[in-house]
Amino acid sequence: MPTRNYTFLLTLLLILPLVIWSCSSAPRDDDDSAGDDDDTSGDDDTSGDDDTSGDDDTSGDDDSAGDDDDDTSGDDDTSVAIDDGDGVEDDTIYAIQNGSIAEGVRVDVQNVVVTGAQQYGLFVQEPLSGIHSGVWVYTGSDAGTFAAGQMVNIVGWTEEYSGSSGGWADSLTEINVGAHLPGAGDDDDSAGSGNDEFSSIVLSNATPATITGEVVDLAILAGPDAEAYEGVLITIENVTVTSAPDTYGEWIVTGDVRIDDKLYTYDFDPAGTAIGTSFASITGVLDYSYGTYKLQPRDATDFVAQ
């Protein structure tokens, strides 16, 4: 009986190492969490080719500092030409008024707003407004067919109307579209002499934009900074008439701001009561002629009584 027990134990001792070796040498399961394909330290982990620091990270080719960024200081600056979809870079009023476009250059200005019109021309303004956003367009005739609020496209030549001098502006910046022949109208036309390329002003299909007068401090209009608002629709506030209308239909309010009748004549009623009349606000386009800046209201609604 003892001998049989020793034999069993000896057999067990011989077999047990074989069992252990067999188990330890078996292949691992492919779905083990520590396996090659799915573990967190494998090829597709967060530090690999597709992680946030790899080719597609926020500091790569498509980030906010990359080639296709849309920041406000990039290619869409309001002072540069833009393409409205016709394959040709269009010019802006900003560039004309700030001097980026010189005198005598043929310009194509698209989708701007008419802010005032009369028989010899009209004022137009960029929808985004601001300084250098407006300009006078000399047509020579037929400008009365346009009305404030309409959107227009303009092809013409930049000119400086030098019929008067003095003050801070040597002349009035304008776009000439009236036939553009030497001696046309009262402009010097020096830039267009001998140039037979066409000019035009037509209604635009762009969605109408609303322009409201930008409130400007009276002190600005009394200094050289007024030139930045030449051709722009502005509003002055809390003014009183200090000088009655003269023979040219011009009268003066607080701050020595001159109100003119180029687009509309204000009717003081009863007559002779102009001096001392107060207004909460007067809106108009800032014009320049004979060495003086003048506000050009468009209709009765541009005057708000005190």
C-alpha cells in the first residue's frame, strides 16, 4: 500500500511540469486588451499619427493662422479691390478716398448705395459706411433718374474737382461718368482727355442696404479730420441757426457748420425766423466746394426739430 502511494506521487510530479509548460506556451487571445491592435499604447493611440499633435492638429495646415484664415486684417480689407464674382477685381470707394487709387484711374465700383441725387450727379456710399466710404459721382446730366436707397454699379474715372481751393482739401474727390470728354461740365477732365473707353452708372441687382447718418462731433467738422467724411452721410446734433440763408441758399449753425441746398432747400416758416431756430439733429452728405465743407440734407426728414 505505501509503495502504490509513492508511485502515484512520482507520476504526478512528472506530469505537472508538462501541464504548466503547455499552458504557458499557448498563443495569446487576439482580443486581449493588451494586444497589438486595440490596446491604448498601440499604433492608433492618442500619441500616434492621428492624435491631436499629429498632422491634423490645430497648429497644422488648416489652423486659424494658416493659409486660408479669415481674419479681419487679411485680403478682405475694405481699402483693397475685391471680386464681386465677374472675374474682375472691383474698386472700393475707400481706396479712392484714402488715396490708394490715384487721380485719372478708370475704376469699377460695384454695389454701392445712393445717398442723394440731383441733376448733375449723385452721392454714393459703401454699405459698410465709416470714414472714406462716400464719394460724389459727376454725371453731367440724368442723375435725377436715381434715388436715395438704390444700389448702383459705376464705371468711370477718378478726378479731383479743382474749381475751388482753400481750407484743408485742395479739391473734391469724385468719379466722373458723364461721357468723360475734355471740357465736359465744370470739371477739368485732365485725366480723361483722349480716352475713349466707356463709362456708366446702372442699377445693381444687389440687395438694397440702408444707410443712416453717422453722428459726427462738431469739433471734427471744424478741423482737418473733416476730410475723412467727405461724401459720407453724417448727422450733427443739438445745433442752432446762427446765420440766416444767404443768396446762395446757405446758412450756418452751431460750430460754424454750413448747411447747403444742393439737394434740398429747407423752408423756414415763417420767413425771417431762421436765426435762433434749434434742431435736435440735421442729417446730410458732407460736401466740399469753394474752400468749405457743407452739409447737404436730402429732404425734410433730415431735419429733426429741437
